[in-house]
Amino acid sequence: MTRTITPDRPAAAPEAPPPARGVRRRLRHWAASPSYAWLTAAGLTLFAVVELAVVPGSGVTAFGVLVCTASLALRATRPAVGFVTVGAALLSFATDGNMAYATIAGSLIGCYTLGRHRVQHPAILVLAGSLAALTVNLVHIDRWARDGSPGLPALQGTDRFSLGLYAETLVLTVMILGAVSTGDAVRAREETRHTRAAAQSRLLAMERRQAAEAERAAIARELHDMIAHSVSVIAVRAESATYTTPDLSPPARDAFQEIAGTARASMAELRRLLGVLRTGDGPATAPLTAPQPSLAGLGDLLDQHRAVGGSAELRVTGDRAPLPASWELSAYRIVQEALTNARRHAPGAHTVVELHHRPGLLTVRATDDGPGPGPSGTVDGSDGSGRRGHGLVGMAERAALLGGRLTAGRGPAGGFLVEAELPW
């Protein structure tokens, strides 16, 4: 099966990512799904029920613990529920004085969720958490002053300001700061990764656009050479006719001179357009004087391919008709690029080049018996280093310029197939 594409051909098959990286990617995707939040919340709630059964507490304590763990189920879709989670945990701790293990885990996950989704600025979250921790600590100090506490002497009025009584505030603030900071760091890392991926996509799009523009410029220069040759012949023949035809009437002589002048003006305009197409910071190079290649040179092209270790054969079917120079050149370049891709991506493969001539249509096919595109059947132009080639881009541009189309992909019998249809 083939498909119309524009990127270049990849190396045989993309390498599979390392197993560890694939496992991490799957775990990351699963952790971002709502099902992960529901499963972890259900597991933690079950653990909280068992813990409350082993170490019973007051009704308010049990309510706070269960709300703290069960509310985690909504953290993926409603991150602000982290406020409820942390608030329930602090309520349970303030009521009972002992923080259950399920409450510790739930409150840390809630703080992480608030920082991960940036429900508020991290500084505001830490400040609010510190004030809530201080409030819980003051509740405990007040209880110790009224009821006393095992292992602690009775508190006097000035003892309430002893720094040792505020250790809870310090511990809770450190826990909140660590969880919020971790969530914010993970968020910043993912934003950086997404920004880098977007920048890489823009860079690849710009490279493909520049390659297409460069290919159009190259095609335009080649067309200029052919048109300039034809126009120069018109100018020379028209001007020489005024001297080689002695019995030419004055009106006819003026007409030939006008034709010659128009042809010379057209040549000057073509040269000016070619100067516009020439881009780059270096000095302009001298124009090529070698004749443009045509289908008659395919034999030499295949000989060059065989000389560097390739295997190729040429098959021509149909009655060959005279083709315009642009069609000859484009067909030659398509075959040349197909052979280059075969040497690069399928070294040692046998390539069959077919030309099928039909009235008004030239079909060019190049297929090899190499490994072909990747398992997905797509062609992304990767050469193993993460870069994209532009060979197929140029071939597609040439075919489109002539009103044709180019298809490339896996061949019917495997390998890689390039097929261009050039109507004329």
C-alpha cells in the first residue's frame, strides 16, 4: 500500500525506546488519568478504615480522616479539592492530637496536588498552610493548658510562649513546603518539556518550509536555463532573418527586429529573476554551462549507482514520445533521488526503475527490495539521528510543478516504492 507524502524516507525501522523509558512513560500517562486518582484514593481510604479500627478515635477524627482520603479521588479533575483534603487532615489532627498515617499520606498528596496544578501561587499555599498549622498548634497548647498532658508539667501563663511548644508548627510547615515545592517543580519540568517539544516542532516545520523553498528556487533556475536557451534562439533567428532575407519588406523587417528586441528583453528579465532567486551570504556562483540531464542519461545514472555498490535495472515500456525538457529533467531528478535514498537507507538492495510511456502521461517508478518503511507504515524522514531529510520533499515539488503527483511508501512486495505520474 502506498500513500502520498512529502517527508524523506526513514532508515529501515525506528529503534524501539529503552524498556525503562517506555515503562516510565506508561506510568506517567497512567498517573495523569482520573482512574489513577480514584484507585489511590480508594486504597488509602481502605487503609484509613483499617487504621481507625485498630486505633479508634472520636467521631470528628474519623470524619476528618475519611474525608481527607476519599477527597483525593477528585484531585485529577478538580485540583482545588486539595484544600478540602488538607483542611480535613488538620481538623482530624486538631481534634485528636495524633495524626494517623493515612492522614499524613493524604495531606501530603493534597499539598502536592495544589502545587502541581498551581491552584494558587506556591508562596500563598505555604503561607496559608503555615497559618493553619499554627492554628492547630495553638489549639493543642490551649488543650494542654486546660486539661494537662501526660509527660508535660502544668502550663503557666508565660509558658505558652515557650518555643518548644511550637515544634508542631515547624514540622507541619516543613511538610507542607516540601509537598507544595515538589508539585510545583514537577509542573515546571513538564512545562519545560512541552515548550521544548513545541519549539522543536516549529524548527522542523521551518526546515521543511526552507527545503521546499530551496527546491522551488532550484527548479526555477533550471527552468530559466531551458527557457533562456529557447528565447535566445528566437532572438538570434529573428535578427538574422533581417540580414539573410534580402527581399524582405520594411514592415516585415521591423517586425523581425521587434521580435528580436522582445526576446532580448525577456532574457534580461529572466536573468533579473534568477538574481532574485539566488540567496545566500556568499558571492554568486557562475552559472552552470553543462547541459541539463534528460531521460537519455538514465543509463549512465544507473551505471554510477552500480559503481558504488548498488544494484539496479531499467525497464522502459510504451512508445516513447518527445517530451518537453522540463518533464525530462524532472523525471531524471526523481530517479536520481530514489537511487540516492536506496543507497542511503537500503544499502545492497536491488532497485528496479520503470518508465511507462502513455499518451499524455509519463509514469516513473522506483522500487527496491530493502526493509521498507517502519512497522507503522509511515515515512518520517528520520535517519536515526532525529533529523529529517528533504529528498522526497524535492521530488514532490517537482511533480506538483508539472501538475503531477508523487506517492511513496511500502511497495506491494515489500521494500520501498516511489511512483510519480507526470502528465504532459
